[in-house]
Amino acid sequence: MKPIFSIVVPVYNVAKYLCACLDSVLAQTCRDWEAVCVDDGSTDGSGAMLDEYAARDARFRVIHQDNKGVGGARNAALEVACGEWIVFADADDLLRESALSDIAGTAQAHPEARQIFFEKCEFGERAEYEELSGGSEAVDLAREIPSRFADYSFCQCAYRRDLAEKLRFRPYVVGEDLLFLCEALAREKKCIVLRRQEYANRIRPGSASRSAASFRKIWDLTDCLADMMNVLDGSGKKIGAAFSRGRGNGLIEGVPSDIMSIGGANERKALLSHWFDALGKVRGLGVLSPWQRLAARAVFATRSATLARFLCVLPHRLKGMGLHR
């Protein structure tokens, strides 16, 4: 019999935090789950820890593979997950004990929903869940993807399997999770927001989302943001400003500023050329603001680093100094 939930846990060298994550899965008041854990080429004993949990509880399913990155690990889990609902948990984060029970109750109350969002808390050593007002809210996505969803992590959502099985993570080292979430939102006409903190996001130095910019990260971020803008524009929906003018500025203003921070001249040249190409893919998209389209068209047409500094890097830096809106 298939479980209600498949919990997808990608694992790579997180032995220090892994037991806490897996224990939070074991502590779920809803017992009808499987945890698909993917050891993505760990070298710190994380894979052996997963095998120990699987030996103790058959609901843990373990996949061992060569390192393919976090997106590749999640994709491997999606290939075999059989739960009615898919929930993602990073291996250094936690699920609240009542998370699956609360999601199941919400799904029962809204049988038409294929996405259920929930709130999260952030923690360093000990997770403390804030008690919110509770309840749930139906959000119409047929005509608009509201700005509010730009603040959600893809881990703050349960996806019905018939939606999740149509999606896969793209092979980027950064931003692949935001792109996955945007593709899900673009496909749906409605979602449910559960006003309860069900997920705890651990804040730690050295995590992928907080590590310093590098050539590969900037290269992938350029592609990922361009893909995201095309996905949102292709949805045919009105897009909230936090996605278009906010996240869109990541490509138009944020990326070139990151490029200028790279030390090697050859690397900067390669990244600039790649960014120019990306601007060519988005320069006419209606999801961008008029200013973003003007900047993208002008810089793409000239492929000028000097113009990029003037149109893109300078406004970005002035904003950081509070001198430009």
C-alpha cells in the first residue's frame, strides 16, 4: 500500500546534523510515510548513518550514488517516490512533529489542492516554532503568481505526486530550488497556504546558499534566473513585483555586480559573455519592468562592459548604499 507522504532527503557530508533531521522524521505524529534518502557520494559517514536508520525502520529507503549535486539527488528520489504527497527536507533541517499530520488534514479539507504551502522558522542550535494564528487560506493562481510566494522556499511546500512527477530539478549549483518552485506555481490554478510553522531551516556557515560567489555559481545563477524569467513569462499570468522587479533584478543588476567581484580577468570576460547571451534570451519579456527591458536590450546590443557598469552595476551599488531606489 502506498504511503500518504514521501519525504525526499538529499544527503551530502552532513553527518553532524543528519541524525537530528532523520529523528524529526521518525517523530512525526502521522506515521504513514516513507523517507527517500539519497546519499550523494558522501565521504564523512553520512551514507552509513542512512543505512543504520533503514535497518531499524523499513520506511527509510536509501539510494547511494556518485555525487550529482543536490538537484541530481532530489531527482533520483523523485524517480522512486510513491507517496501521494511529496515533501522535501534538507538534511540539516527539521520537520515539526505535527507537520505531516497538519498537511494531511489540510489536504483532506481541500481535496482539489495540489500544492500546500506552510511557514518556517530559522534556527542555529535549537528550533523554536512560533505559534501563528493557524488556519489555512486558498490562493487563486489562475491569473496571477503573487509576490508573497517569492519569499517561500520550495521546502515550504507539499506537492501532490501528479504535480511533482512532472517536474525535475535542473543541474544548477544554485537557484535550482527557486526554479522548481516557479515551475510548480506556473502550472497551478490554486494552492493552499497553511499558517503554521512546520519546517525549521538551520542557519549555518558554509551551506551552499551562503557560500561565497564563485565562477560556477555565477555562471549557473545567470542561467537559472534567465530560465526563471522565461518560465514566469510563459505562464501567461500576471507576476508579482517581488518576482519580476525583485528577482528579475538579480539577473539585470545582481549578476553583473557579482561578475565584477571575480578576481581573474579571463573569468570575468567569460562570465560577461555568458551574461550578455542570457540578456538576449530575456530582453523582450513582458514580465520584466520597462527599465529592466531597456537595460537588457541596450547591454545585449552593445555587449559593452562599460555600459553594463553604468546601467546595471552602478544602480545596484547605489541601492546598497541607500542612495537609489
